[in-house]
Amino acid sequence: MAAAAACVAWPALVEPLAYRQFATDYRACQAVPLGVHAEEATSPLERLFSFVPASLVARLGDHLHTPLVDLRVRELQFDTRGPSGAPQPVKALLFEPPDVDDDGITLHLLSSGPAHPWQVEVESMAFVLSFDPPRRVLCLPLPVYEQRGEPWPALANVDLTGYRAIARQLALDARRAVDACRSFGWRVTGLSGYSLGGCLAVGVAAAHPEAFAEAELRLWGAGGDLPLLIRTSDHWLVKRLARPPRMSARGHAAALRVLDPVRQVRRARARSLTLIAGRHDQVIPYACAEALRDAAQRAGMTVELIDDDGGHWRGPGLLGLLRQWVPRPAR
């Protein structure tokens, strides 16, 4: 009987402790000066030409159109508390359309795909251009080596413990990004993400619900129900979430509960959730998007699921073209 009671109590105890940890992280980080700095604004095209190979720029052709010409972009840097406890800079990309007449800003979390500076730039541009009407967007790289360099962990080494560490770090970094935005007088009115960034965005909103209470969640290629995701996804990073050999089934279930967007969405106080999903997505299967939709609806959130016949890489505009032309690295 005692063992059965412990099985029931274990997940119920782990979840609140995990959320308390996010608040503890943020309080500790407040001792680190925010150190906000924004470089001079320039055109995305200028940056693109400096990063992207000339052959690829030529192929983009007419797709480098007026929205990119009018848009202004600059690097916005702020400091966070890194894995060792030492201050670490975060370099985000701030995009501003012309004649922005409000103080709102959307925080966008990148996918795990970009592994070079130009890929970070291009994926950011693709999603900024997908917002209609245009809006101010701050694109935040994930806390991984591929996007931030040292001392962040490499994705190739990520397992369940590493994924949990990335989620915890990103929750802190996103909360610091909110503070950085507020220092400019901006309100975070949107939280978006693509793929891994989309899945983690739900956890960010749940970790700091007070900071994202006004936000509209907009997620591309994201979903929930991690046990289902592990069983059905063909992506190498998802497979790393499977139960490690020395972890008990109960411990694994508890770890997944804390990380699962279908559980996290209950704590988020976002105004609405929009999911953009492909019916033939083999990375985040469509059923996982449906699971997250259903969980958000049960939580009382206004939800819209937008689907098409594409797969995971059916990104908006420019990103869709790049997926065709740029080979993805073999894993």
C-alpha cells in the first residue's frame, strides 16, 4: 500500500519542485547586471549578404523582396547566468518593421536546426516575415553550442538530463529577455517558436506565467504528449528523450511530466495558442499537435490549429526555400 501511494505521490511532488526551481534561478540571476546593449540598426539584406554564400543569395532571387528591404534589424545583447553560475552574454536579433506604432514585442525561440550564424539569421528572418501584420520581434537562440558557442552544451551530447538543462536555461534566458525588452519600454505581447523552440516555448510560458500573461502563443511544428512523441517521431534528438538504461520507469515518467507541453500548458496564462502543423510531419507528428491543442482547450485557452498537407520543414516563405536548397547535416 505504501509503495502504491509513493508511486502516486512522486510525480505530484516532482512537478511543483521543478517550477519552484525556475523562480529560484531567476532570483539568483537578478544579482547579475542585465547589461543590455543594442547595436545600430541595419537592413536584413546587408546582414544576409555578409553571412550567406553568394550562390545561395543568387538562388533566392525574387524572394528577397520589399518586406526585407523595409525591415530593420540589430543585435540586442543582455547577460544571463550560465551553467557554471557565471554571467554569460546572450545575443538576440531584434527585427523592427517601419512605422511601428505600439510598444508590443514578440519573443521568438529558434529551432534546433541553425548551426551557423547565417542560419540563425535566415531562420529568424523567415519567421519574422510570416507575421501579418508585421510586428517587432526579438529572436532568441537556444542555449546550445551550435547557436551560442562556449560554454553551452552541444546538441550531439544531449540526453534526457541535457534536454532538461536546456529547458531550464532557456526559461531563465527568456525571462531575462523580457526584462531586456522592458528596459526599452516594450511589452511582451507574443511568444512564438519553431520545432524544438516551439515545444520549449510552452515550458517558458509555464515557468514564468506572470511575464507572459499578455502573450499570444504561436507555434510552428510543435506539440506535446512526450511518450507519444518518443514512440512516433523519427528525429534523432527526440529519441534521446527515451528512458536511459539506469533510470526507473517511474523516474522517467516523472521527468517527462515536468517537460511535457501538455502538462505545462495548464500553468501558462497566455491569452491564446495558435499551432501551425503539417499532417505529414515526421519530426513532431500531427497527433502531438492535436494533443497540445486538446490540453490547451481543457485549460481554458483560446486555441486554433492550422494544418496543411506538408511536413515539418514546410516553414514560411524563405525558410521553405532554404530547406530545399541547403542539405541538412547527417546525424
